[in-house]
Amino acid sequence: MLNVHVIAGISIFLVTLVVIMVRPSGVSEAAAAAGGAVLMLMGGYVRPAEAASLLLNNWNVYGFFLGMMAISALADQAGIFDMLAYRAGKWARGSGLRLFLALFAVGMTITAFLSNDATALILTPVVYALVTRLRLPVMPFVFACTFIADTASFFLPVSNPINILVLDAFGGGLATFLRYLLLPSLFCIGLNMAVFVWLFRRDIWACYSLSDLPEVELPNRQFFNFSSATLVLIAIAYLTAAATQFPISFVALGGSGLLFLGAAWYRCLDTTRLYREISWSLFLFITGLFIVVRAVENLGLTAAFGRELLQLAGYSPLKAILVTAGGTALGANLINNVPMALVMISVLGTIHASSSNRVLIYAAIIGADLGPNLTTVGSLATMLWLLILRRRGLEVSTREYFKLGVTVVPAMIVIGSLLIWLKL
């Protein structure tokens, strides 16, 4: 029998999640998470000293978020994303199909090394401006931006902040990550691309004139070249850090610092724009969720969830992987993928770390990264993608998004899980 204290804690958790998703009266996700954290602290579910220790132990996550957002914003100031879109348009030579494939490849590359948020939030307006200038149907291309952002987000550890959250909790180097997730990632990217080419075949078969391609006006050619070289160095440093389990935040902050100094040296630094493009509320959001999920963990709920997960899977590793990936994906669409990832970190932390159970960590990554492609509320990046489109007069309903997502997400999760199982 649950006592009043436990019921109240569960209620705070559920209300917090509902407010995050619904955002009544304009309440932001960050404010909802912070409010839930305050209530958990006031209710004694988490001690202040425990909360402080929890946040300090996650310094690597905070540093990565800050560095990653700064790198993306400074690269945008250098004209990197505009130039990539322009080059894709030139390469396609007037073919809408080739342009679609090229932008998929650009999105995959940006996601792999700068995270899915950079692809969804920075590439989307660039692609929108490009295809409207070329008088091509807009929706297939902007859908490609948000879907490839999540589909390619487990290509490398740095491809999605959620990967950093999970790996920071459980460890695991680049070799192990690639062993379990490289093949599933490549398969999912290929499947996503093939299905979209088929679904949008009538729209993307159109042609355009190369003379309509907008010329890219770089703020400073030297700064552009410097930024391009720096991004290559950052990519190499990311891979090296992941392989050696060196704190990834040092690379992100160091890379952003180098780009900042370059922008200042070439007199291209726009501090107001940089400050605006960094989502400071994300830190409040993550902080609140860390505390709220720790409170649920202290109530013993995540441990109970872990026991149920193992019982449901029985003695079948494949079933356990499918249940973990599918359950995480479903939860990501119900409560958003960030809180669901934190819940799964706590759940998996209660499970004995045998070799067969350790792969559940990578199954959870697949579920949390791919799951948001089912609905418009699965991730903050998708929600912000929607906001970008609404500002340009485009509306995408939850039903329309789901109809598209359901054509690829279930198959990707099932086959991705099978590929993980084959590595056991």
C-alpha cells in the first residue's frame, strides 16, 4: 500500500511532466522542471546537499551543452551552414531529387559532429530559405531536416546530448559505442532516406534553375576558412575524447573558445547574437529534471521499474532489448525524450551489469534518440523546429507528423534492436 508521502511524490512527478508537455498559460519547460524540483526539495524527497552533489557530478553534461550550442552559433555566424546548403544546391545540378539526397547527407554530417539540435534548429531555416528561393515544395525538405536530426543522432556519442547523458552515467568508450550502434545507425539513416524518397517522390522530382541559387555572402572569407578548419579539429578531438573517455565537455568548451577568439580576431563576433542563440533555459530545464528524477529514484520507483523490465523480458536478451528500446521510445513521446532518458538511466542503474544487460544501455539510446520521430512532442528540438516553421506560416499537425513517423520509426527500432542483439 502506497503511503501519502509516496503518492504526493508521484503526483509531483506526473504533474511536472504534464506541465512540461502542455505548457499551460505559456509556462516554459524550464519553469515547469524548476517548479517540480523545488516541490521535491520542499517535500524532502531530495536533500539539498544531495541535490548539490548530483548537479556537481554532472558538470561534464553542462559543459558539453554550453560548448555545443556556442560552437553551432559561431559556425552559423561564419556562414558554414549557408555555404553547405549552397554547395548542396550546386552539386544537385537542378535536380530536386539530388538536392533532397544532398541535404539529407548535409544533415547527417552536421548531426554526427555538432548534434541533432544544430541540424533541426540551424539547418532548418537555411533549407527553408533555399527551397523557397528555388520554388520547390517546402515540406519534404524541412521534414528531412528534423527526421535526419534524430535518425542520425546515435551515429557518434556527440551526435545527441542524450548520448552524453547516458554515457556519462555508465561510461563506455567510442569502440564499444560503435560496436553496438554504428551498424544500426547506418541502417536507420539508409531506411529513413529510402522511405522518404518514395513517399515524397512526386514533390522532389521537380527541377530548378541553377541561376536561382542564392549566392552566399560570407561575413569574412578568412573567418570562414578559420572556422572550417577549427570544426575539423573539433571533430577529430571529439573522436579522440570518446575513444579515450576524456571529458567531452573540455573539447566542446575548448572548441567554442577557439571559434570565439577567431571571430573576435577577424572582427566578426556578434556577442548579442551569440547570447541569443544559446538556450540558457536549457540548463534550468536539465537541472530541474535531474532533481525530479532523483526524487523518483529515492522513492524506489525506478528500481521497481527495473525489476518489472527484467521480469517482462524473462531470460531472452532479444526481448529485453526490444522492450527497452520500444518502451523508451514510447516514453519519449509521452513525457519527452530528456526526462525519459533520465528515468532510464536510473532504471538501468538498478540492473546487474552483466554483458547481456549492459547492451540495454545502447537499446535505451536508440529508443530515446529515434522515439521523438513519432510525434511533435518527443523532443525539444522538434518543438523548436515547429516554432521555426510557424514563424514562416507553416503548420504541421501532430497527426500529420505521426503519419509520417510511423512509416519509419517502428521498423527502425525493431531492426536496430535486432542488430544490437546480434553483437552479443
